[in-house]
Amino acid sequence: MIATQRVTDSLIIVAILLAVWQGLNLMVGDTALPGPAATLAYLAHLVPSARFAENALATLAAFTYALVIAYGLGLAIGVWLGAHHLSGAVGEPLLVALYSIPKITLYPVILLIFGLGISGKVAFGALHGILPVALLTMSAIRNIPPVYLKVARTLHLSKWQTIFAVFFPATLPEVVAGLRIGFTVTLLGVLLAEMFASKRGLGFLIINAMSLAQSEEMLTVAIMLFVFAVLANSLLLWMEHRLHRRN
Amino acid sequence: MTGPDSGGEVHARLLGVTRIFPGATGQQPVHALGPVDLELRRGEFFAVVGPSGCGKSTLLEILAGLQSPTSGTVTFEGQPVTADVPDGIGVVFQEDASFPWLTVWDNAAFGLRRAGAPEAEVSRSVNDALAFMGLQDFARAYPSQLSGGMRQRVCIARTLVLQPRLILLDEPFGALDAQTRLLMGDEVLRLWRRTSATVLLITHALDEAAMLSDRIGAMSARPGRFMDIVETRWPRERDSTIVSETSFGEITGRLWENLRGESIKSLGHSGAGPA
Amino acid sequence: MSRVGVIRLIVVIAAIGLLELACRLGFIDYRTIIPPSEMTTVLVRLLASGELNSDIARTFGVVVIAVAISIVLGFALGLLIHAVPRVRRALDPLLATYYAVPIFIFYPVMVAIFGLSIIPIVLIGIAAAAVAMIIATLNGLDRVPRVLTKVARVHRMGPLDTALRLKLPAAAPHLFTGVKLAVSYGFIAVIASEFILAPAGLGRAIADAYSDFNNRKMYALILLLLVFATCMNMALHAWDLRWSARRGVRPQ
């Protein structure tokens, strides 16, 4: 009952969004905002093109590198700050402060250091992603109930057994939450970088389309990124919920 | 079987044990415990009661080797207890210490598997322990699907499979309702009889201590010391129905007489310092 | 100040000092990063000259408009959604994934529709901030203890009275967390919009200084925004902590 109602409600929401879109289209005209049908038609035309593949691959490559760096450094910093009490107490407010500033203001600095190529995009994406991964990993380690450590000692676990059999599974749900948020903001960082100063990538395609007044292309790329972000996030959220349900 | 009142063989001994926690900067050190002398006889059921914050849990953790005493010595089966938990001691904690990422079965198997026991032996011991604790129907469940009392049984089962000779229970039923506690008390008595282990139970519930134990140590407010040790002289075969015996009332009465003043003292600084 | 606070201050000062030293000694090229002391002096001069006043006024005006609308709108929508459980159930997955979408990619679309004015910037600001307020409102209302509703019935309070005198204060710490996030998100979105594409504003001024190779002005402006954002977030965080501590809830 509830499940079918849920599906119906989700469909209703999608229908409302499409109707709003169509309504806006009728209000402002095709040149400013193409309707859903026109956008879908353009999608079928754009996706097979070489131009799209080239730019999508450029974004994907920058995003992948940025994500690997963000996850690696974020986990390392998080473990360090979580395991070493003084470092954590000193470092946490600094990371929180960095997390909530508008990082776009630092992009020119990144460009001056790393240049206009892919490395600047990667660095900017990673800069976004490191912080939530580090903060949530640190919090996960701090939140391990102290009684788990006592149990490990009464069961005569070695240091490595304690780490792999107790600490690792105990922290996993919150760490995965950090990885999910890291995924989102790293993608945002890479796209922002491409929108500001780049000649390649999907962020560039959007800005380029806007300056050429090609609304269909702009909207199509934005919506594809939207769908990609939603799907990836749903997958990670599903993993997180599975881990949480157990815990 | 050595009777509790026959002054049998000493299984574990604390001698002049104290614990002083260094104060935070600018704060006085906290004298939490002692000096305490205690001899646990092999096979007896000993309960420690006392007001909150009197150092009961500290006493247990020192005996388990989880904390080191500031002064004094601790021995278990003739060997000194140092910074490590000795083989043969099992501990069940007050907090829910079941691992939420493992099933009931895997929780129970945890200690044996880490010790590298062959799978056939693990399987036999775990099934045995789960059956004994009445958990066999929940073997595949996760702790989050169980009630608080059931989760505490999981923790007891996890301790049980390692066949401890001294079982330390740190207010294991503190979070449970009164009826569940009576029933869990019966479980613990059954466990004590079957394993022939020595049991040390920390509790703040006088009726629980009076019902379960051969001897009960009443501790003073911080720094905790034993003010009185009461012998119950219950038969080894006993269960929660003894709460209706007249001597049960006498025992709880004597304990409360000892503890009333101490509990009032501890109200003044409740919640301050490590429990 | 606590020992940890002192160490943190030393770490920050040491980092700035190292940067200064590296710049002065030529380990870092002047064309890449200018010394922090120079950023400060340039910033002071720029602020004194009044050259930045119109950009500052514009940016903060837009942030204030966007955040104010977001807070009111988010709170109202939160109340509404909470009142209708079916709508709540349907929207929950949407709210959970909302911040996973880089909403910012729709900024050019807004510009295409509304033209290059403050309207698309305000709209992106609202898109970034309002949903945080909705989520915080729902969280707050979820955590109003059931017993308070019973208290209201014992005192024969009407629905409006219950909402204003019991639910609102009970949910207040969570609402403040929503306000804090709305301010932070709104500010970030406005600066980013200006940076990418806008006729004026502080974000635009940084982008322009970058394109003109005017590093001194660029770094002064970056310093201004970072210092401002950090102070604002610290103040909001301190308030949040105080509110939450008084109520015995953990801030989010």
C-alpha cells in the first residue's frame, strides 16, 4: 500500500516539475528556455556526437583524479585527526572554517599555481572533497564507543586485529557518509573550475552554450549532470542506509 | 564443589589497591578507590554494591587488567595482573557492547575466531552458548533487531564461548526494566552453576545483589572502601523466588543500613569524576 | 585561552609567517602569491579609498535578500510539508538528494531566462539556502517531544497557540542551525555566481582582477572575503553552540 503510494507520489512530483518547466517555457519562450520535449530531442542529437564524448571524458578524467586525491588525503587526515586527540582538537575548527568559506575565491590562486590545464581542475575539485571526507572520518573514529576497545582487550585482540575487526567496521557507516558528500562537492568543484576558465569539459559546454545563446545545449548538459549526480548519490545513500540499518 | 562459606581456595586477590585519577590542569586529583583488600574464593558469587561514583567499576577494571592500580597488587590464579587482561577472565560491560555490524552468531563467535580456533570448534561452542542463552532462534539477527536484554545476552554469550574461569559483570542489567532484571538474574545463576566459574557482579541494586550472591561487599562513597561484607548462606541451587524469603529482607535491610549514609554523601557530588 | 586554542593560534600564525617568509625569500614567485603583509596593506588602502564600496554593498545586499527570503520561505514550506505526512513522505527522498546535485549548473539557465541582473543571483542563492532551512524546520518539528502536545491539550491550547508557544520554541535550536546553514550556503552561492558571470559584485571583482593580472588587488579581495566568511561562520557557530548547549542538544 505505502509502497505503491510512494511510487505514485514520486511520479506526481516528477509530473509537477515537468509541468513547471513547460509553463516557464510558455512564459519566457523557446530561445530563453526550451521545453521538455525540445530538450529531449536535443539530448538524442547531442549524446552521440564526438564533441559531447570528448568533453564528457575530459570532465570524467578530472573528476576521477580529483576524487582519488580527495578520498586518499581526506581519509589520511581524518584518521590522523581522529586518532591523535590533540591534533584533532587543534585541527577540527580549522577544517570546519575551511569547509564553510566560498572556495571559489581560491580558484584564481589554484590557477596561478597549477595553470589552466587539467591539474588546476583536479586540484580545485580535490580541495572541495578533502574536507568533508576528513571531517566525517575524524568524527567516525571519535564516536567509536570506548567499550569496544575494552571488549577488544578482554578478548585479547592484537593491535591489528582491533583495527581491522573492530575499528574498521565500527567507523564504516559514517566514513561512507563522508565519501558520499565528498563525491558531491568534488563534482561541484570540477564543474565550477570548468565554468570559470577552461576550454574543455561539461562545465565549459554549459558556459559556452550560454554565450552562444544555445539554450537547448545548456539545459541538456545541465540536466544530464543533474541525473548523474542524483543516480550516483542514490547509490551511495543506499549503501549508507544498508550499513546504518545494521548498526 | 567448594562451599562459599568454607573459606575455600583464593581465586583472585586485591591487596591494598587504590586508584587516584590525576586531576585536569588546576584541579585536585580524584581519589576514586581504596585502599581495598578483597579475596575472591574459587567458585563463589560475589557482588559489590555501593553508591554511584564510589569506584565499583574502577575496582572491576583493575581486577580485569583494563586499568592499573595507583598502588597495591592484584593477583589472579596466583599470577600478578599487570597491564593486560589475563587469560581466563571474561568481562560483560554495562554499556551495550554488542557489535552492530555482526549477526548474533558472529558476535558470539568473535573471540574464538580471533584466537584462531578451528571452525568446527567455533561452531560447536557458539551453538552451545546461544542455546544456553536462549538465542538460537536469533542467530541470524543483527543486534539492532533485538531488545536491550537480548543484546546483553549476546554479550554474555560472546564471553561464555571463551570458557572464562572468572566472570566480571559490570552492572550488566543497569539499563533493563525490573522484571527483565529478575529474569536475567536467573540466567546468570544458571550460568554460574553450569560453568563453575567465579563471578564478580557490580550492581547498585541491593535486591539484585542479595538474590544472586554468596557474599556481598558494601562499598563506601568515594574513595570506595569495603565497609561490610555480608554472607547470604543461600543454597547453590537457587533462583529469583528467594526474594520472598524472610532472610532476604534481613540482608537487604542490613545492606541499606550500611549504604544509606553513603548514598546521601554521594548525592552531593553525583556525576562528578569518573564512575 | 585554553592550551588547544593557543596551539591552534600558533599553527595559524606559523602558517601565515611561513607563507610570508617563502614569498619574501623568493621561494614563491611574486606572480603566483604575494606576501600576506602586502595583501593586508593593499586591502586597507582599497577599503580606505572607497573604491570597493559599491561592490561590497551590492554583494551583501544580494546575500541579505536571498537569505532573508530563504529563511522565511524555508520555514513556511517546512511547516506546510510537516503538516501533510503524505507530502512529507513523497518529498523526503528529494530533500535527501537535493544537496547532491550541483544546483549551480542551472545558474546559466537562470541567466538565459532572467537576463544578467541580480534576479538570477538571488534565485541561485535561494536555491542553495532555502532547502537547508526546510530540512532544519522538519528536523526541529520532528524532535518536538510528544509530551509537549499533551501538555498543550492539558492546558487547552488551540493549534495556533500550540504552534507558536510550544512547537516554535521547542524547535528553535534546530531552526537556528537552519539559519546558520542558510547564511553560509547563500553567501557561497552568491559569490560563486558573481565569480562566474555577473555585471558587478565582489566575486566579479576578483575574477576581473585575475583576468587583468592585477594580483595585488585580487589577493586583497580574496583576503577580504575569506576573513569576512570566517568571522561570520565563527559567530554563527558560537551562537549555535550557545543555543544548543542551553537546550542540551547537539548542534549539527
